Amino acid sequence: MTAWSDIQAHMRDKYTLEDDTSNMMSMVWSYDDGRTQKIVVRRFQAFEREMIEFKSPFARAGDVDTEQVLRDNAQLPLATVALSGAVYLAVYNMLIDHLHMDDFDLVVSRVAAVADALEKKYASRDDF
């Protein structure tokens, strides 16, 4: 069973972190074409269970046609779209104890890829 401490150790070992706090870590995912995508991984409690959230910003509210992004949301293979303040995010949540560490890097890379694809579509530049 995976614990938050396992996730922290993995991220510290494998990635260059921007933030590293007791309940949240972040990094910048880089692509060969020079684009980057910030990924935030945090733990939280819900339903008396420990959860993990992967999130990545992709656009500001004024950049997005709300109806179109909701239509795009229905087609996303992994992650969902959320609006936090004035920033749109690609978000994926799961129970920590259901996360296999073999899948962690896949989830991080896929959330980054979804956010980057949405950013290419909606934002005028690589802001996030």
C-alpha cells in the first residue's frame, strides 16, 4: 500500500522540485520542444480517506470559451477541467492507497500532457 511518504521520496529522488512542503509538492515538466507545464501534487483528506491530487494550470478564465472547454472535458482520457479563481486546471484525484508507484509517473506525465494540449488550444503562449 502506497503512503504519502513514498510519493514524497519518489518525487524528491526523480524530479527537480519547485515546492516541497508537508502536504504539497510541485515541479515543472519539460518537453523537447521547449514547452513546460507546472504540475502540483498534493495530499488531502476526503471521506475519511487520504487522497492525492495532481493538477496543472493551462489557461486564464478570459482565454477560454467555457462551453467549448466543457465539451473538451467530456473527451479527456485522464483528468478533468476545473476553474480555480481565474485559472483553469487539468485535475486528477485518487485514493493514495490505490496508487501503485509504477503508475505515478504515468499519471504525472498524462496530466501534464492534457494540460499542455489544452494550453496550446486556449492560451496564446506557454504561460504555465
